[in-house]
Amino acid sequence: MSQVSRVSRAAQDAAPDEERDDAAGGGAKAELKAVQAALRAEHAAVYGYGVVGGRIGDGRRAEARTAYDAHRARRDELRRAVRELGGEPESSAAAYALPFPVPDAAAAARLAAELEERVAGVYADLVRAAGGARRGMAAESLREAAVRAARWRGGSVAFPGLAERSAASG
């Protein structure tokens, strides 16, 4: 696998269609795949927020730092969840290519919104695959990502984490 992964695709591609289909059937294997996908998305988000923090203006720097810390905490929580499910947590890539150039604060805010939207999508898949407390954590993570995306974007979508439904409703 290449040392460079795409931030814009890391979360989106975290769970291929066949894994999503498996997740619909339930089971520990599908849940582990969905947790690993969420972990990959959080790795990408942590990297992306490092870029956001370097470009965002002083007025939103605390917001970026709070989001960065939240994604680090979720990443660590997901590492533990993978181990609990009998898996080995996937490591982050050495670097991630950004979906677009981030030369200024406006682009940094767009990147933050993009990261949150993609993380929300992966958590929507985890909600479907998980049960019990892990499903609750995934739903909470989805909600948090949707709220952060709305703050960064300045508006919300009808179905956070469900891109195909959001596009159809707009």
C-alpha cells in the first residue's frame, strides 16, 4: 500500500460496498470491518485537522483544536474497540493527500467541513454494523461530526452521513 493516502477518499473508501453489504447482515466480522473503517477515517481526520490548524484564522483556531482533540480521542477509542473485537488496529498512513489546496483560512474551513462529512458517513455505516454500546458511540460520533460540519460549513444537510440522501433532498 502506498505511503500516501487521500484524505478525501480515506473516509469515503473506508468500507467498500461489499463490506457495507456484509455489515447489513450483522456479525462480529462485519462490525470489526466497520470499526476499522471508522479508525481509518479518524486517522485521516487527525491528519487533516493538522493542516486546518496551520491555516485557519485566529478566530477559529480553538474550534479547530477542539475538533482535532475530539478526533484523536475517537481514534484512540476505536483502536481499543478493534482490539476488543479481536483485531489489530490499522496504523495511520505516513501522509495523506488533501482533496484540494489549502492556502488560506477559507480553504481550511472547507477542508474541516469535508473531513467531518466524510467521517459522518463512515459512522453511519458503523451504526448499521454495530450493536449495543458501540452502536451508541457510533451514533454519538455521527451526531458530533454532523454538528461540526454544519459549524464549519455554516449550514446543515438533511441526512448527515448519508450523502446519497442528502443530495436527493437538496
